[in-house]
Amino acid sequence: MTTSTPSTATEGPSAPERPALLPTPSQTVGPYFAIGLRWLTRPDLVPPGSPGALRLTGRVLDAEGRPVPDAVLELWQADPEGRFPPESAPGWTGFGRCPTDEEGRFAFTTVVPGPVGPGQAPHADLSVFARGLVQRLLTRVYFPGADPERDPVLAAVPPERRATLLAKPEGPGTLRFDVHLAGEDETVFFAW
């Protein structure tokens, strides 16, 4: 009777090593994002010329300070009494949408919102959608007079970064708020 001993040597070419499995990359919004939403533009939360109306203008800029010409911004805010629909004044939606132009500029017509809770300074929530982003970026626009020591969100932001959340007066009835997506002046963005 013959017995065979198992061989430790492999015969033939060795099996190829399996490549490591990597997650599939997420899709970014691509260059047609703004084009697809331009028909949904709604930059006026109140009609221009309404009592208390102001223009909130600014630019969306990349890490090198170049304009982002195909971003879309959405603004959500309370009415002047700090209420949201359905408790707000009739006709108040608290929502605006605006694409950027070739220079990265945007503009909303709105009013200063009332505080929405104890200690909260008047602010609007601003969502930014742009090429290269997998998800929207969320920030806040604080109106002049916001007290960073009393507002719980502003107080949680390091003092040297708070200026990126403050709209600045720029002429009668106009406020300026630039959005820096990255770089030295990057706007503070919040998890949602």
C-alpha cells in the first residue's frame, strides 16, 4: 500500500493576489446642477420695496478666491416676528433659492428675521450646493447686531472664525455675505 504525503509546494503559477476592495466614490453634483435648478429660482422672500426689505448679496468663492459660477443657494428664515409657516404671517414662506452668476454673485430680497428662540440672534440658514460637493453645505447668516456672547451657536464658534457668519452692511438697505468654500477665509459650515 502506498501513501502519499501532502505536498507543500504549489504546482503551476501562483494564484493572483486579490486587489483590496475600495468603496465606490460618491458622485458630485456635476456641471449641470445649476442649469437644472435655474427655473426654480426664487430670490425674493419679500417683494422689493416692501417695508423693511433689504438685499442680501454676496459671492461664492473657491479656495483660491475664484468665483463659483454654477452654485445654487437656498435661504431659510423666520419672519420678522420669529415665526415659520404655518404660524407666520399669511404669504410668508421663509424660503428663497438663487443661482450664482458667472462672477459667483447671488442676491436675495428679504427682511431681518425675528429671534426664533431664547438668546438666539436674528439669523437665516443658508444651504450651498455646488460642483464638487457630495452634500450641501449648511451655514448661518447672522444679521447686524448679533451678540456672539448671547447666541448659543455663535458662542460655540471660535472667536476668530465668527466673522465668517456675520453679514456686513454695504450701503443703504444692502447686506453683504460672501461664502468661501475653503481656504484661509473659509466660512464656518455646520453638520446637519
